Amino acid sequence: MATEAAPDDAADAPDAYDALLDRVQRWNAVGSASGVLGWDQQVMMPEGGTPARSKQLSALSSVHHDMVTDDETGELLDELDDADLTDEQAAVVREVRREYERADAVPVELVEEISETGSEALQAWEEAKAEDDFETFAPYLEKHVELKREYAEHIDPDRDPYEVLFEEFEPCLSMERAESILTELREALVPMIDEIRESDVDLAVDTFEGTFPEDEQEALSRDALELVGYDFDRGRLDVSSHPFTSGNQFDCRVTTRFDEEDPLGAVGSTIHEYGHAQYNLGLPQEQFGTPLGESRDLSVHESQSRLWENHVGRSKAFWQEFLPIFQEHFPQTEEATVQDAYEAFNQVYEDNLIRVEADELTYHLHIVIRFEIERDLIRGDLDVEDVPEVWNDKYEEYLGIRPDTDSEGCLQDIHWSHGNFGYFPTYSLGSVMAAQLFEAAEDDIDDLDGKIADGEFGDLQEWLGENIHRHGSRYETNELVKRATGEDFSADAFLDYVDEKYGELYGI
């Protein structure tokens, strides 16, 4: 995979730039260490380890914050204001300045409290979900809401606090643009889903009914990762209550989860997390610890996972290669055809309550619900105690279904236990971006569909590496998309894609 020359060439870079880059690499090393501890907490740590882990992560967050906000960081940035920098160096300074200005506005005591609350809330969330007891988690959610309002107020007291928090995850697209895309999706998908539910087409939805033991699903997940090219020398597969990816270009780990009655759920989540990992592993190694060696943002990151999950893993071409592998693990499906598998994996559910198990269309209504609730929480328009009822009401309004328990309702996602308000919109933004990128890849790669059907993913990996991964955070989101596709970021490709795909599947 091609990489660009390091921006900190000693012969050309100003001394202040070299000094700044050294500081950035050191504080990012601290952040990487926190990431490993966070991964361990969700995967390997003994259940009783939370009190110590919360202190450890809090201390590291404080160290990181102090390093970022040190007076020397501001002085070096000031010195570089009018410096003659290369485009790559200017991009690094831009990204560091954004991080510095936001961090410098927030007291270190608040940073420590948010980190410690997150560790405690994670354990409370896991217990609350297991026991179907929202009241166990509610005090931690309340505290997170209060802390994050305070956090946003320190950064900019004159702006919508939710907009400020959204920028933590998507700093390059405006809240207005994000809401506009979510509105486009809702307005297009709600009537499409209604048409699908009225369709008299019968898909092969029972193709994978039965019992599929977890140990065999894990073996299947490993085979799926081997097929698409996951580098196990720089990664690993584990199980967690909520699938996630953690790491960098040298060590990037994925997790998945299993339901013995839903093997497609494990396949989808495993390939999804592979997309995240492949992005991290494709970042330039020589830029580790600098913005040019870091992913752009969560919308772009989600575009990579959704591209692999939906445009590859849910495709008929993929199942031509993967179905025989699936049948080796589960011989009871030996009579299933590729078309059967394709239909089963792309059915639109009438009664699914769980976001990570949602189909490709209703998924976005799951996102809209979360977006509206967390926005109202942060803005003070919704009380924490009312979240379960509002959640259930919105599911009934948007999806025509109502959760019977909070575990399958407002407790199903891990994000609020981390205090990650503003994260959810990036899932839909990433799905939209994935369609635009995949359309461009299809234009550039000769017979991409045929290559996927033959289990050959190298050309797609190379295209993504060349157009997305190798740039790190050099370009802001819209520019990155425009350079890759020739067009500004929009929902057009996604809407065309779902119109064609689901129109053919359901005869609408």
C-alpha cells in the first residue's frame, strides 16, 4: 500500500514543528495505552477490577489532558501560525490546534471525573442490562449528562451543547448537514419500508433457522476474517457484550458476539468490525502517533465498516464464496442456495428491536431514535427518568414495535455508559458515505463483483487504502470523499443503492 513521505523531514520542518510533533507523539502514546486498558476492561478484566481500572484510566486521561494543554503546546502552535509549512505539516498543525483548543477549554478535574464516571458506568450498564433494571444505570446516565453539559459549556457556552459534543466524533461536518442527511433518510426510508411490508414477495427468511452452537460460530467468524484478509499477526478476535474494534496500525483487535439462533448476526458484526480494523491497520505506519497516522473521524470510520458489512458481506457475490464455508460449519444448511442466503441476510424485519441486529433499512430509524433522545437529554428537554418511556414510544411511532423490557430497549447500547453523546449520527453518516465510496470503487475496479464472488478482495483493499486509509487525517471529511469519488459528500448514492437493491428484492 502506498504511503506518503513523513511530514517532519528535519531538513525542511521548522524547529517548532518538530518540537510540536514530538509532544503529539508522546501524548498519543498515552492515549494508546488507555485504549489497551479499555479493551481489557471489556474483554479480559475480572469482574471485580472496575475500582482500580477506573482510577487507572482517570489518571491516564489526566496525564493526556495535561500534556495536550501544557503552555508549551500553545506557544508552539502560536509560533507556527505564519510558518512556511508543507500541506502535510499544515494539516498536522490544523488537527493539533483543534485538539488543543478544545482540551485547553476544559478543566483537568472535569476530564478526570468524566473518565472515572465512564468506568463505573460501564459496570453499572452491564449489570443493568443483564438484570433488565434501568434504575441501576439511571444515576450514572444522569451524571454523564450533567458532566457532558458542563464539558460543552466550557468549550463554547454560546452554542448548542449537543452540537459541541457531536464535534468530538465528527469535527468536519456541521450538525446542520448531519441533521439534513438524517432527515433525507427518514423521509425516503419510512415509505419504502411501508411498501416492503405491504409487498407479497416471500423471501427465503427461514434459511438459517435452527440452533447454531457458539463455538462453531466463533470458528466461522475466524474463517470469515481469514477470507476477507484480516491480519491476525496484528490483531485478534474476542467476544464482548457489545462488538467493537480497538487499536492502531500495529495492533488492532476486534470483538464480536454470538446468538445461537442468529448466526448471521455474528457474521455481520464480525465483518463490520473487520472494516474498522482494516482502516486502522491501513494507516501509514511511519506516521504512528501523528494526525497523518490517525483515522479521519467516526463518520469515515463507520463508512469502512458499513462498506464491508453491507456492500460486501450482504452481497450475493460474497455468498458465492462464503456459503460453502458456512455449510462446512453447519451442514444442516447444505440445501441452502446463494440466493437463499442473500435473501435471508437482506430481509427487512417487521419486529426487530435491536440496532446491531437490524436490517440495512430500518437500521437508520434505530439511529434517528437514539439521536433524538440524546439530543434532548443534553439540551435539557428530556429527563433521564423518562428515557425508557420515550424510547418505547418512539419505537412504536417509527417502527411499529414496542420493547417489552429495557434490556431490549434503552439499555441495549454501550455508548451512553461511556458518555458518548453525539456518536450515534455517525453510524448513518458512515452508511451513506460507504455507498458513495463503493460506487466509486466499482467504477474504478474492473469487475469488482466478480472478484468478490471469487474471494479476491485485494483490489478493493488497495482502492480503500489508496483513497482513504493512507491519508490519515490529512484531509477533512468532505474533501476526502470528494478526492475519492469526484463528488461532494451526499446521500444520493445510498438512496440509489437501496432503491435498486430492495426494489429488486421486494418487487417495489
